[in-house]
Amino acid sequence: MPTLPAFNDTATATAFTTSFRSPNKVSVPTDIDENLFITAGLGINPCPPNAPSSNCQAPNRNRYTASMNNASFALPSNFSVLQAHNHSVPGVFTTDFPAKPPVAFDYTGIVSPSSWTPISGTKVYKLKYGSKVQIVLQEGFRNFNPATDTSKFNLVDPPLRNTASLPVKGWTVIRFVADNQGAWIMHCHFDYHSGWGLATVFLVDNGVGE
């Protein structure tokens, strides 16, 4: 049997994923209109007083939570985001999802306990129809450096897909054109992470059809 990499061998995982190529040339946006830098991570929130112990498995009777840019996404209970947007229903969501971390920190170092408790809410990010978007997802390993890393992007034949991997303690970059109006959720494909709040919604404005 061959010797396989360890489950947390980020360097090998990164080398493997960066070798992916599309079979044909891909039209990649180059003039970026919206540049988002999103940190993804886990945190803790206090458990409700009467919550069962099975729901409070984080240290000190807390519950685990997840967030992007310290915003833990909560699904609305009465209306969908799209329904609320189309019918101008107030109080369902806010459009203040941050385009970058509220407080800059060393993304590869030890996170201060003051950042362990994210803010829960239905925060969405609005995009103009046709805008060219770049999203950097950061989770550690090495801090993304736009001055040196951007020049290494594969803008010829990168993978064209609707799911991107974020390596353990790594980062990944997504580029797309927001040309499909509506509410689109970006979330972790692990259901329990999404349930903890590792998600957000892009709200794309209406555009003019061809």
C-alpha cells in the first residue's frame, strides 16, 4: 500500500488542488468591481438557559457556532431572503455583510478570545447586476498577499465549478460575474457547519435581459 498524506497535510492538499485545470480555456474576469476578503472559522456562543446539554457541547456550557467575517448567518424564520427582497418586506435581512474582517488580525496565528463570539444575523451582500467579483476565502496556513499572490493566479484554464475547497488552514480564490439576479447562498457543504452559521447570501440586482 502506498503511504498517503496525513489528514492535515495542507501543503500536499494545496499542491494537489492547485494542479486542477479545465479542459478548455475559461473566460475569467480580470477587471474586478467587487473585491471581498472573507475569513471563515468556528466560534462559541452562550447556550440558552434551558437548552439540553446535547446542544451545549462547547467548553463552559457554550454551543459551537461558525462565521464568515465574524458574522454567523441565521436563516430567516417567516420569509425567504428572495421573497422579502422582491416584496420589500422589512426586518428580514440586512445588507451589511462586511466585505472584509471587521478587525484585522494574524489569520495564521492564535485568535484572541475576544473574536470567538461572532454576531448572529441575516446579513447579505448586495451586488450590481453584471459586476465582476473576486472572493478570497482565508482560513490560515499563510496569509493571502495580494501584492505577490495575485500574479500567480491561473486566469487561462482554472477549474470552472460551483464548489470550491478551502484547505485546512489554507485559502482559495473565487472569481465570477454576477449575471444571474436573485438571492444566492454561499455556504459550507457540511450541513452542520451551515447550521452553525458558516454561510452568507449574495443578493444580485435585476438586470436587463438580452
